[in-house]
Amino acid sequence: MTRPRITFGIIVLNGEPFTRYCLRALYPFAHEIIVVEGGHEDARSVMTEDGHSIDGTLEALWGFKRNEDPEDKVTIVTQDRPWPKLDELGRCRTAQSRAYAERATGDYLWQVDIDEFYRPEDMRLVLGMLSADPAITAVSFNMYPFWGGYRYVSDGWYWRRGSVTFHRLFKWGPGYRYVTHQPPTVADERGRDLRSLKWVSGDEMAHHGIRMYHYDHVFPHQVRNKAAFYRRQAPRVCTDIEAWAEAGYFTLRRPYHVERHYWFPAWIERYDGPHPPEAVRMMDDIRSGKLDVELRRTDDIERLLGSRRYWAGRTALKALDHVDRAWRWCKLQYVRASHVPGKLRQLTGSPRGEPRAPHPGHDARDRGGGPE
């Protein structure tokens, strides 16, 4: 059975310390890896004046290319100016994603954030699935959203309402086009959204034990960068994001709002499962002193998880999630029937007035690397 050729596409701004480890994890499975470095105009608070990372990411990419790319699989795309912020539909980061898609020569395009990993055995299963069924046009993955360290994940209403799923893998060929980054959308030569054809959902992949491991809230510097970035990119939605970071991440004064989409309840859960080998290697290098990366303290997390009150609070919020969704659905039907669209904002629980939480792999959150 012929293994399909995979083009991994990455956009990244300030991807350290993940850069080398992510590329190493992908390399054995890659036909090619195309990395687009730099940020758009609203990332000025966390990038250089000419649009580059401020943490050594670009240097790390060139170092990997020189020293760890014997098969010449890695292509680095960058420019000495910020990338355009919006596409023709008003969506962010599409220009960067198109930059790798336009260079792709594989049979499939697999979008990856610099801080996300997959277990090697899972990647082999995915490639085997694509080989066995070439009719598959798109694959999504549910994720583990790591928070404050490798032993904890966040959970909450935002994730439970569909946002835990990321659209990542797409068939690719002549005439195919990367439409938009929010949500990640690829169309075939006939203009059809590939997820409208033979799409394997994140829930189906999770049923087979295959998930994405997303380390996007592990290190304090990640959260500082995200808060600064989103405060500028989406000031109306993220007005209080810096206050959230202080109270919901660094001090846990708001232990039921630990996730960045702070208008939804969210909490911490313990994670006792495995991690991908390169993610383990990165953390080992940090703990041994080979990498100088600040770790978040965990004594306050342990106290919280050992509290019966916090367990009761999490249990209540899980139950209330279903009640809240049912109530909002009923009210939304009433508003739509009454033709009162201005009420959507109050009914959805989102400052943007969306009927459901925006998808992190689509959106504001995705996760195209960098301050994500």
C-alpha cells in the first residue's frame, strides 16, 4: 500500500520552545514541511517592526534547516513586513495559510500549529486510513487542551459546544484552493468544500483513540503573548483579556474561568495519559536546564484539584451546560421566529452574538501558531 504524500503547513510567530520539537515530530511522516513565519499587522506588540518573531523562532527554523533536514523537506517562507491581516471575507491569517498551500506538492495538506503534536502511532494510523480509502477528503481532530503544565487540561462550555474540534487535514491536488483560515477551508477543483464530501469528524477520530495534543496554555509566556495579541486584534471581544490572564491563569482567583474565552465557564481537570515523544523530550530539556523556559507553578493547581468544593463546582457546571444550551436554543428559536436579530448577542453568551462558541481551529483562536 502506497503511503500518501503529506504536506505539513505551519504558520508561526514566536513559536519557541516548540519549533525544533514540532518539526522533528513531523519529519518522518512528511513529504514536505512548509513553515510560514511572521505575524500580521495586529501582532505588532509581539513581533519586530518588520514582522518577525521576537523569541528566536526564525533563527531556530534556519538552524533546523541547516542541521536537521538531510532530505531537504523543510521550506521556510517569510518576508520583511507584516502579513496582510484579513482576506476578502474579513478572516485573519488566510494569507499565511495560502502561502504554504500555494507551494504544496503533496497529496494531502495537513495544517499544524507549532505547539500541537500527535503520537507517532496515531499518525501512522491516519496515513494508513488515507491509503486504504483515497475517497476521504478531510479529517478533523479533537484535542487535549493542556493548561499550566503537562498534567492538566482545561475543560468548559466553550470546548463542549464544538470548539474542541480542529479541522486539520485536507485532500490536495491540481485546482484545489485554500479558501480561508477561519475556519480552515479547502475547496476542490469544482469549488466544493472538502468537508462537504467525505469528511472524518473529530469525534470519529477520538472514537479510535486519535487526538491532537495542544500545548497552547502550558507556559506563562504563551499566555502573556496571547493576552497582548488578542487585546489588539479583537479589542471589542477581548477587552478584559489581560485581567482574565491575571485572575484566571496566573493567580486562579477565578478558578471557573481558566480558559481564554472567559465569557464561558471553564475549569481545570487532571490529565494522566501519555504524551507524544517529542513533547516529552521538550519538557525534559526544560527541566534539565537545556532550555531556559519559565514554568507555571503547580502548587495552587494541586490545592484546587484536591478541593471537594472545586469538584462540586465542576460537576455543577457540567450539568448546567446542558440546561444553558437548551435555554439558549429555545430563546434563539423565538428570536428568529420573531425576526429580532439584535437580541442574538444576549441569547448566545458571546460578545459577538454568535449562536455557538466560535471554533478555535477556525477563528480567533486558531491556532495558526505564534501568539495562538
